[in-house]
Amino acid sequence: MRTPNARPARARCLASVLLTTLALCVLDGCGGGSELAIRDAGADSSPNASFDPAIEGPDAAAPSYESSDCKPWSSEIVESPPPGAPAEPSELCAAPAATVSSNLATRVTLANFSRATSEALGFVAVPTALEGAIVGMPTIAVTEATTQELYALTASEMTKVEGGYRFRATWPKPLYRTGSIDMLVTATLSIACNDGGTKTIESVIKMALCETASARHEWVSSGDVCLMCTAPH
């Protein structure tokens, strides 16, 4: 048998539970901490959130100067050596010397340089007029440099491709950029002449280790813009 006060007591108890739940909901955000969820969702929304030097390697860099320690300082055009003889087989073969200097005969470039492995992808571009006369494979050597380590460049895996030759450039030790680092690279090749003989051609190009728009180090060849950066003090 119910007592007269049972229903009011139960109502008061239910109201107390509802008030307590509402208070906890207000304090906790009613959504499992929605403010924290929003804040956590935006924690990695910065432009460089995916940048991880441990994954991308020691030479990886943030996407822009604003997010890295490298600030634009100055830029210059890498010096071009004198052109030398024209890159025409008839004129090169007619030269009296056994070895002819023609800096128009080849253009050497290095791309995708990695300080971590001291490697780069090299390319020897050859004019169309000269391409068909080349005998064998070109050779690459550093003939002048600002640091001793640069002379140890090895050009391997030389392969004929459209427009020239592709090769792998490697140094046995890491090349750390401290001040100006540049070198003269000589490409040597042989061409067949109409008299049945051959002529040795040497081409020299200057290369400088510069920065890129993403603050990475890259080799820049004669005639191209070299960007130099300095860390803010």
C-alpha cells in the first residue's frame, strides 16, 4: 500500500537527478568535450603540419621561407665561361689541336641533390648537331673547386638518353654548405670526323651550391640564378 508522500518524494528525486545531469552537461560541454575536439582538430592544420624532418631526411625543409630559418639574402647569375669554339662537327674537326675547347658542346646540370647521401642526378645536354657524331660516353671531372671535397666527384651510370646523357653524381663525404661552394666541371667527349679520325672536345661549366625556393640546397649551373640565404641573427 502506497503512502501518501511516495509520489512527491519520487518526483523530487527525479528532478534532483535531472538537475545534476544538466549541471554536468553544461560543465562538460554536452558533447564529450566539443571545444577540446575542435581545438584538437585544428592542432595540425598549419601549412607545415605534415613536415617531418625525421621522415623526409636531414636536408628536408619547410615549404616556405616564412616557416624556415632560411631568409632570402641575395641572388646572382652563375658566371659562364667563354664559349670557345662553335659546337659544329665540321669546325671542331678542322681545328689543328687534338683537343678542342668548346663550352657550347655540352651543358652539365645536377638535380635532386641530397646532403644526406651526397648524391645528385646529373645530365649532360648535347646540341642536336653534335649528338650523332659522339663516340662512346662523356666523362665528367671537377677541375677547380672552392673546397677539396668537391674534387672527389664521381660520375657513374652514364646512360644515353634523348638530348644527351644521364648519370649519377656522388661524393664520398657529406658536403656541408659553409659560405660559397662552387666548382668548375669539365665534360670530355670524342666525336668522329669525316677523315676517319676523332677529335676530343672539352667543355667547362661553373656550378654553385645554392638554395631553392623551399630552402633546400641545389647545384645551379652557369647562366642560372643562384639564391643565397642567411639565417636570421
